[in-house]
Amino acid sequence: MIPITRKKLSKKQKFEQELEANGGLKGTTRRGFMTTAGAVAIGAVGVAGANTLQAINNGAKAAGDPIPLGAMLPFTGWGGADAKNFEIGIGMAVEEINSWGGINGRPIELHIEDTKNMSAEDVTKAAQRLIDRFGVHAIINGYNSPSVRAEYDTISDAGIPYIHDNTQYGHQFAVRDNPDKYWNIFQDDPSEYYYGPGLLYFLDSLEKSGRWKRPNNKIALFSGSIDYATTIAGGIRDYMDQFGWEFSIDDVVSQPVNDWGPSLVRVREDPPALIATTHGVPSDQTGIVTGFAEAPTNSLLYVQYALQLRSFLDIVKESGEGVFCSTTIGTLKDEMGSAFGKRVFEKYGEGATPEVVGQVYDSVYTWAIAAARAGGTGEPYDGVEQNKKVCHFLREQIYRGVVGTIKFMWGQAATPYPAETNDPSLGMPTLMMQCQKWQDPVQYVSPDLYATQDWMNPPWMKG
Amino acid sequence: MSRRDLIILVVLIAFAIAFPYMGVPRYLLTSALVMFCFATVVTQWNLVFGVAGIFSLGQLAIFAIGAYTTAVMGRYLDMNVWYTFPIAGLAGVGLSLLVGLATLRMKGVYVALLTIAIAQMMFVLIQTDTACSELNRIINPQTCISFTGGSQGLGDFGSFGWREVLGGRDAVRGDYYTMLGLLVVGVLVSFFIINSRIGLGFKALRDNPELAASRGISQFKYQLIVFGVSAFLTAVAGSFYAAKFKAVGPGILGFDLLLLLIAMLVVGGLGRAWGPLLGALVITIFREGVDNIMTEGLQWRDVIFGGIVAAVMIFMPEGLTGTLDRLWNYILIKLGFAKARSSTVTAVAQDKKAND
């Protein structure tokens, strides 16, 4: 167990502490899992995919003509902090891959465009610039979700692979309904929809392991009012029968929610086993967490996203202890992930956030391996046939990286574990996180394989 | 339109037509067509703001109405976007006439406050449009999207269709010429109005409303005309913008775009026929240049941009066209083609000369 200390630790020290708690790099039972995890990744600890590339490159040095790779990152918009981490992740992967011989002996050359506030115009222009100005053979980035997929056609026309982390169910339908048009577009994290079933699978695992017993079958659901939140609520709705749940409350709340009082009165009149908010606005969620703590019921409290933010915990303080949340993509704190986090801190200092850096780091490796297996990359427009081969390998390969396994399923989106596969070596884990001591970072409590702490029943609950 | 203006216009159009065949990369065509779109908006805005002297900041709301009309009709009625353009234009005229009526008894900064409030009200209404729309449920039962798409915007409503006609590689050329056509119409309308009796009426009301009223120029009539006329093409520009990018969100009502358009007007020269066009061109070239040169310190890009706009306002209060006009007159005088005249050449005097 991680020793609880009041001493303020640096991010690096916390990472190392968690690494130690997991058995460090000395080898644990998880190694057995990891080394057999992927058909492609023959995981050297912490440098996923490197061995595969090294084997394919057969000792070649990255010399030859560089392969231009593009990234569209929102540096000067509200996503600026994440953009910086994405830049680190992509740059780190490119540097490593080049040191292993690049792609079939050709080094990767990175070109980055700013997408500002990720409007349709800015993202489309960024894509067009990368294609026309630099002739990129692929575009890999984090999210540009507000563009509403406006850039898809531009990239589809150029016929180059595009791998993003937009976390949108809409992506899956767009690809499913237009497979001939969007054959080259991949979302390498599971869609937001899977937060819903991921939550219910987690509760099921708590019950089956005897760590929690539901007092009744009721869920009080407060969905936010944007597509992101309502899609997550839809995921809960679709799977609740399977796990024997019913709604006591099923509300869509309009943002911003300044007063949770009336909602909490209804909760207290008919206490459910679970209160779930899919309304991911941190400033609004402080209200429900602190309001609930004033007179808690015998219910679990799930909030979307906010719990991961230090500033949120600093506001809610003790009220947040026992509250839980989840993410469909995040750097694991197992051997590979922890070693990766350590490398990120060593190279880029404590300003970097390994949990975010890892997302795109894995994307670059996924593409590079597929490209190496396909015998190289294709340039925009004229290299479509070669890029079709690359995308074929992207679709069929299984890659184990620092965020878990990337295996594309329908709609060319990453498969979530456990919602779409019961095999953790074939899916990206939906990580459940819990605040156990508000002064400390949130702990990964599920899936068990990647947990950094055991689940803690919230302090307000009976028994 | 003077002979000089006509020659310049023909040369510019010929250059713009040839531009895609000069070996320029496609991303420059995208930048150029966005410039055409914004230039259309500012040439129309110039009629209200510069020529009629009404300090309206509501042009962005009209632009957005056009964009959302196309998005909504294309998405929910499955209407070809080409059919939505005139409807979008009329929707823009409707909104603009309401704004014109509301600001009839206002002047100066009060008009600005009311019109920007209307644009912000639209922004908030869209941003907080959160109820799941049954129309969207019909399209895809598994997702919940509000009628306007709320903060996430609306997509999947069609496009110009050039991809199907010209293929993916050349579709941008179709978009380019479509936007160019819109701009040419916008510039011609702008020139026509500025040099017509209506335009003179606008200028009279701007420069001396009391005298204009005493000569029988009705503020009610002329204000509604200028709001209505300028709105049609502005809304169509919004509509084209939506069709080009196949997505529309509340960001198009944001201050970033508003400030960019104002900068185009001010840098080019308020109240002058060529001002908005030149402003749009110069600012687009500047932004493209900065984007190409700056790879680090991107946060300074807007600071530099702001500094240059401020410098133009201080050192060239009549904008680039005003300065170029002075320079042109100076050259003519030096070459003996014209007589020296007052150094404070006003826009009104120049317009009068053009009309004579």
C-alpha cells in the first residue's frame, strides 16, 4: 500500500511512490500478462513497440528521406495545456522511433500546426497546410473535438492516415456509415459512450468481489446537457437492464448548474444506490459534491471528469473523499506506464503530465509499426494505395502501449475494456479513479490489473 | 464606379481567377477563400458602419444567422445547401431589419452596445441550447444533439458538392471560385450603393443628419435600406462559410472573429469602397506570413497583430486606402497631372470627385 504522508510530494516523487507500490521494475505477476499481451508489442519495459520496430528495421539506421508526420494541436486555445503535453508525447515517440531506425530506415520528421480554439475553419486549415505545405504522410494528434469532424473530408481526400483522440461516438457512426470515404480515420481512444457501461461493469465487479453491496437497484442520473454528457448517459441507459438497475431520477440538467439543492432534495427523498452525474463541468460539480456531503445518503457518488483536477479537490476537500470518476484513456500506472512516467519527468520536468502525454505517444507507435509492416508510408493523394496498406495493418494489429491495448473495433475506434471485450489484453481499460485522501492524487481502483489502491467504501456510507 | 476603379477591379478579378493555376498550394486557396468570405462580410458591413456611419456591431449575428439557416435546413430538411442560400439571405435581412428598427433612435456607442448585445444573446442562446432535439433523434437515435447543436456545433448538413464534381483533390478550387463569385457580387453591390443616390443619402445622414433631414432624406427609410441591403450578402456569406466547412458552432459569434473583421475594416479604411477589400487582403497575408514564419512563441502572434492594427489606427487614421489615395494624389501633383489641394482630403470629397 502507498504510505499516506502529509508531506507535499512532487509529481515525480508521487509517480515513483506509486511505481514502488506496484513492485517497481523488478518484475511482478503483471509482467507475465504484459509480455503476452499483444500480437505486435513485444514490450520492452517502458518502451512499448520499440522491439517490434527494431526487429522490422533489422538494424537499419534512420537515414534516408524523412517521412513527414503532422500534428494539429490547440496551442493558443483553451486546450493549450493539453496541447503542450501532446507535443511532448508525439515528439518523444518520434525521437525514440528514429533512434530504433525510424520506419524501414527512414526517419520521421514532425510538423505541427496550431488549431487555436479548434473551430471547423482552424482545424480544416491546419490539416490542409500539413498536407500541402509539408506533404505529411499521416496526421496524429490529441483532440480537436469542437471542429465537429470538419477536417475529415480534407484528410480523407488526401488519403493519409489520421489518428486522433476526439473521444466521440459520432466518429464511430461517421466511419461505419462511410467506410469507403473514411477508411483512413481512426480514433485511438474509446468513445465517451463507454463511460456509461464502464461504470456499470465496475459496480458489478465491486459487488461480485464483496467490496460493496447495493442497498437497492436505483440510480439517480443527472446528465449534463451537451452531446458528450447525454451520450454517456445513453451508455448507462443502454446497459442498466443487463445489471439489474433502474432509475429513480433520470434528469438532463442545463449548464451551468448553480444550485443542486432541488436535485439533492429529490435524492434524499428516495435515496438511490448510485448518484451519477455525467455533467463534466468542474465548476458545476463542486456544487453536487459539497452539497451532497452536507447530508449524505447511503449512495455512491460518481462524477464525470472533474475529480482528476487538483484544483477541484482543493475546493471540495474532504467532501471529495470517497467520490469516484473514470477515464476511457490514461497512462497506466503499471510497470510500463510508471516507467514511462518516470522518463517523461526526467526528460521534460514536472511541468509534463504523463497521463496525457501517453495518449499520443502510443498513437505514433501504433502508426509507425503499421507503416513499417506495410513496407513504408504513402504521400498525400499519390500514395493512397500504400496508405491503404498501412491502414489495413492499423485495423488488424493489436498494440500494447502505455495506455493499455489499442485494438480498433467497429467505427475504427479503440476497443474499451471491459465494455466491449472481457479480455484486458484486447482492450483499453476504462480506468476508475477514486479520491481517497483529498490531499493526494486520485487513485486508480479498477480494473484490478491496473489499480494503484483498493476501492475504499466512502466514509459516509453505512456498514 | 470610376474608370480607375473599374480597371483595378477587372485586374483583381483576372488575378484571382488565375491564382489557383499559379502553382499555389491548396492551403493557400483555403486561406484565400476564407479571405473572400470575410471580405464579403466587411464590404457589406462597411456600408452600415463606414458609409452610413451607424456604429453597428451586429454584422456577426447576421453572418451567424446565415450559417445556422443553412446548417439547420440542410440537416433537418435534407435540403441541398444551394437552395438554402437565398433563404439564409432573407433570414439575415429579417434579423437586420429588426436590429435597424431597434436602433433607429440611437446614436454612436449605444448602437454598438445594443447590436453587440444581440450577437451575444444569440451566442448564449446557442451555447445553452441543450435539450435533446427529436429531429436529431430521427437522424441518429443513439445520440442526443440539441436543435442548434449547442456548444458543440452542428455538422452533417451537406456542402457545395464540388467534391463529387471535381474530385477530392480539386474540390477546393470549386469552393474557391464559389467564394470568389460571392465576393465579386459583394464588391459590385458595394460600389453601386456607395456611388448611387442611396449612398449619397447614407453619407449625408452620416455627416450632417440635421441638414440631411431638412433636405427630405428620411432616416427611417435610409437606415432600414442600409441594414436590409448589407444583411443579405452578409448572411449568404455565413451560409457559404457553413457550406465550405460543413460545420457551424457558436464560435462564429465570438470576439475573435469580431475583432478580426473590425481590424479588416479599420486597416483598410472605413467608408471607402476599396477599404474592406484591401484590409481583408493585407490582414490575411499578414496572418499567413506569421503562421509560416513563427514556429515558436505562438502566443505572441495575436499581440503582434494587435500592435500592428493599433499602429495603423494611430499613424494612418484613414486606413491604407486613405494613405494610398494621398500618395496617388501626391504623385499626380508631382507629375503635373493634378493641382495641389488641401492635405486633409476627406473621404466625402474623394467620393464626390469619384461621382463627378
